[in-house]
Amino acid sequence: MNFAYGWAFARPVRKVYYNLVITGLSIGAAFIIGTIEILGVLTAELHLNGSFWSVMADFNINTAGFCIVALFVAVWVAALAYWRFGRVEARWTSDVAVERTGNHGSVPES
């Protein structure tokens, strides 16, 4: 994680990208855990029956933990691949440089 933090906070563009990925992962993990928990409570409180509800009532939360770890690994691999091959830093940095100079590609008046 120290490597990731050091990489991310070296440049503002990286910091934004890192924060977007981490926030998305956190939302996804919270949604997964929350859904499992609420379905388990609904099963118990409303006495729901069926194969789906049986799985939800007996769901091992540790399994969800392993799935979330796999999700983190998969998303980070995809995010790094997109960063590398999509040339995100080069595109975002050039846009920021253009905005700072005020040159938006217009031809100066004579």
C-alpha cells in the first residue's frame, strides 16, 4: 500500500484517479455486504422459503470476504491496465496544461 500511496500522491492526476478507483471499490464492497446482510435478515424475519432464501439464510460471510478480495485484485489490475494503455496521465495532464495557459486551441485575433 505504501507503493500505491507514493505513486498516487506524486502527481495530482494520479491522486484523482486513485481516489476514484478506491471510492468505487469501497462502494461496491459495501453494496455486496449490505445486500447479503439485508437478505439474511429478510429471510429470518419474514420466514421466506425456497432455494435462494435458503442460500441467503446460510450464507458464509467469509466467502463474501474472499470474493471482495478477488474483486479488489481484479479491479486494480483493470485500473492499472487502463492507466497504462489508455495513457490517462498524458491525456489528463495535457488538458490541465491547456486550461492553465488559457490556450484552448483558438486562433489569436490579428
